[in-house]
Amino acid sequence: MGKLSLTEKVKLSCWMSILQFVQKSNLQSNEFLKQYDLNASKFDMLHQIQENQPITQKELGEKLLISKGGVSQMIKQFEADGWITRQQEWKEKYISLTARGQEQLDNCFIAQSKLQASAFDNLTKQEVLQLAKISKKLMKS
């Protein structure tokens, strides 16, 4: 096994920092979202449904970073809670938020968004813009 170059070591350090940042952010989100009977994954799913409705379960799964089983389990729970409806159209079932699901998301969306945005408070406006540009570039690779 070869050695890492200095550039590779720096890249690894960047990756580790990003990973730790995301883990810390998810822990904070999960703790904050408990008061709304949500966690980061459930919040993301509600938001993805809102932004893309009507959406199939397959399409939803592709937008989320959770397993097919996790998606299926959350959909069943959301349906039981009255947060979503599933409508059959030929071979596909389309998922949409109910008024109750929209209310659930509305109750926490601004506060959750502000919590996440506050993670960048120690950056300058220019640094935030640079980070946004770099993030987009990373997502394309």
C-alpha cells in the first residue's frame, strides 16, 4: 500500500471535516426536531414531498439519503399520522402532503432552517458564497 501525497492528505482532511460537520448538524437537528415529533430524515422527507408533489415512492427514495426500507417505513408512518396521502394512478402510487402534513412542516420549517443557517454564522458573507459555489461543484462530481 502506497503513501498519501500531501494533496491527498489535505483532501482527506477536508472530507473528514465535512463528515464531522454533517454528523454534528444532524445531531443538533434531531434534538431540535424532537419537539415536532420529527428527526432530520423525516423532516427531509416531508420537505422533499412538499417540493416535488405528487411524487412516486421511487422518485422520493432517489432524493433521500435513506434506504428503500426506511422510505417505505416512514411513508407508512406518515400515512398513519395523516401527513400524506397516496393516490394510485395506473401502476404508480403518488404521494402528496395532506393539510395536516403541510401544517406539520410549516410549524418547524422556518425554525429548523434558521438553526441550520446559524451553523455558518462564523463565516463572512464572502466565505458563505465561496462555500456555496464549492458545494455545488462537489455535488456535480
